[in-house]
Amino acid sequence: MTTQTPDRTVRALTVYTLVATALAARIVLLPEESGDYLTFLDPWYRHLASHGGFGALADPGFSDYNVPYLYLLAGLTYLPVSALAGIKWISILCDLAMAYYAFRIVARLRPAPSWAAFGAAGVVLLLPTVVANSGWWGQCDGVYAVFLVGGIHHLLRRRPWWACAFFGIALAVKFQAVFLFPFLLVLVVLGRVPWRSLLAIPAVYLALDVPAFLFGADPWRLLTVYARQTGTYHQLSVNAPSVYAFASMPDGTDTDAVRTAGVLVAGTLVALLIGLTVWTLRRGRPGTADTGPTGAGLTDRGIVLTAACSALVVPYVLPSMHERYFYVAEVLTAVAAFALPRRLWYVPLLVQLASFGSYVKCNSATLAAYMPMPAFATLMLLATMALLRTTARELRDAPAAPTATGPRLVSPTAAEPART
């Protein structure tokens, strides 16, 4: 019988301590009933419970969410737990899974020192917005975010089909998963993700609708749930620290014309950033030949940084965003900061100040008057600019991929030491 080494014991104690601390922070908040819980989640749960659990999904019109999350709520009706505790524990378990993927990603990017991966997992678990989202608010942003972060992990491990399947699950849970689709398009154009693997996204999405269809749900209603969601809110900013926090009218005079123009401008800006990213990576390094669309220069660290940019830029420039729509950006900027700590250590701090401030403004009528959204939007802008600058430098300076006859210059998974 072998004895554990002190190193393994320390690691085990670290994991137990992180999990216990994260759970304690959330358990304290479990009795809190947020406005969203009282207005939406609890009535949905009671409707499911009074209409036969899964049988109630024959008409999912009682909710404006897609059915995968409603499956989870329906399952809760068969368990001896309260609606409040069950709803929150779904998200808390996803927080733990998300921390695991953060650990795996950083361990791949920085295999030494080993504390970096544990630090990333701990920070993700204890981010104020992540704790508040599941433990206080009872929201389900962690449910779709865990599949996005897991999808990035599979991309780093050269598993494009698994990655796209995870993205499909995330999209089926919440429409905000599309914030990472510009990042995915970059990988497809560069050849890192085969075009055919994108078929996994609609395949998984449709497969998750099948149970509701079998219960009797209208297939057209299932397929158009997100089209109906996009017309729900007409404000330029719904407590989001986005660019529209500088222009949104508190008296409700925002117009659909402005929103439409904002979507077009945002689409143009994102398309330009995608094109610039692809051009930067395809051109090769100075003094080397263009290696073509084969993922040249796209290191694992570059993938994580590009994903963080996509998650941060898209909700910042789109109108009608909510405060919670920066959730994936909050997680990925923390992971990116562990990938490049000397350059990015302050970025997740700026993102947290902006996002958590908007959380407080949304949930506390007493403090709302002291929470200036333009100030939070400015902090988010500073974080966005810093992340874009660092990502551009990383992509520009990344080693070129080997040509067919040339030697391999660097392992595609090797992590470079952090640079100042």
C-alpha cells in the first residue's frame, strides 16, 4: 500500500478547500428570493408541478425559455426539494463543472507552475458575479456557460466535433451562446475547426427539442422561441454596462430604429474584427511565407484570448443587452488572465466591477440611484480595449505554423512563458 506524496495531499486539500469555500458562499445565499425567481422561475416551476411535470411541456408557452432548461425544472418537480433550492443547486453544480474546465484549460496553457490551474478554478468559483448568479439570483447562466467553456477545452484538445456539440447544447439552453460564434467562425475559416463539424450544432439543438415534441409540443413554437425572445425588450440597454449605457433614455424613448441601426453597426464591427483576426493569422510572421488557412500562428493561448474577446465585444456593442449577458466574458477574462497574468491581471477586475455594479443596480432599489451605468460601461470599455490590444499582440507575435517541407517551429499546444 503506497502512501500519498505530500504534493498530492496538498493538491487534494486545495481542491476540498476551494469547493467548500465556494459552496459555503452560495449556501448562505440560498434562502434569498430574487425578483426574477418570484416573477419567472417560481411560477414556471409551479406550472410544471401542477400540470404533470414533463407532461406540461406539451405546451411550453408558459415560459419564454427554450425547453432544455425546462427539462431540468420539470425534473425538480419529482424530487423532494423546494423549488428555490433545486433551481439554485442546478446552477451551483454547473459552477463546479465550469471551474473544472477552467482548471483543465489553464493546466494545458501553463503546465508549470501547477498552482496557476488551481488559482483559475478558485477564481472562477468565487467571482462575485458567478456566486451571485447562482447562489443569490438563481439564474441559469452557468448552465449554458459551462458548455461554452467545455467546448473551448475540447477545441484545445483537437476535438472539433465534441466542441461543436457542446456549443450546440449551450445554444439550446440560452441564445446568448451566439456571443462565441464569431470566435468559432474564425477557427472555421482558419481550418482549426472543419466546416462539417458545425453540423453538430444544429443536430444537437434539434435533438434536445425531440423530447418536448414527443410530449406534444408544437415544433414551430420550439424552433422559433429565440425569434420571439428578441422582440421582448426595446430599451437600448437593460442594465448592461454596454456602449448603450451612454445613450439609453431613462424615460423609455428608445426607438426600434435605433436598435436596428445598432445591430447593423455591431454586425459590421464584429465582421471587421473577424476579418482582421483572420488576416493577421494567415499572413504569417514577418520574413516567412504565407502558410494559408491552416491555423497558422493560432496557438492554444491565442484561442482562449480570441474566445474572451468574442464574449466581451459582442454584448458590449449590441443593443438591448442585459446585465447578465457578460457572464461568459467574466469567466473567460479570468481564465485569460491566468494565461497571461502580467498583461491581463487587471482585466477581470475591471469586468467584475462593471458587471457586479450592474447586478446591484438591477436587484437593489435602494442602491440603484448610486450605481451609474455610464461609469460601469467605461470600465467595461477599458477592459475590452486592454483585452483586444493584448490579443492582437499575441496573434501578431505567435510563431508561424510549419510548412509542408519546413520544420515544426513550435508545438501547437506549447505555452510560452508570460511576457511583460
